[in-house]
Amino acid sequence: MRQLKGGRATPKGTNSNSVPSASKRYTPPVPREVKRSPRWYPWMLLSLLILGIALIICNYASLLPAAPSNWYTLGGLGSILVGALAATYYR
């Protein structure tokens, strides 16, 4: 079995001045409106994070009804998790 050498998948192209170019394929730029998040998105993201932190703090300070409860802690952690996941999609 012949072992293949690593390297380029496509051969290098050259332009009219015999200078190597990256590729002959054209990749159009991504439109601007695709790259932008809506204006409300960062506010939602921050409110989810702050709500989760506030819920956990209020739970352990016994400021909520039937506090301290594991359900308040899980709700706060869930809110923080959703906020962190939303942060990965922010542009």
C-alpha cells in the first residue's frame, strides 16, 4: 500500500505575473445583515445571567418563599446556562 504525502488538496494556481495565488475559486463575502445580532439580544443575554445569579443569591439569603430550596438553585443555574449558550451565538 502506497502512503500518501501530506499537502495541498488542489494545485497552486498562478496569475498572469507568474506569482502563485491561493486559489481560483471565488468565495463571496457573508452579507452584513447575516453577521449582526438583533439589538435586543445582548439585553436578553445579560438579563438571563443576572436573573440566574440573583435567584441563587436570594435563595441562600432566604428571601424567596420556601427558601432555601433546590428548585430555586436549579432554576438559577438553568438561567445562567441558557445565558451562556446564548452568548455563543452573539455577533
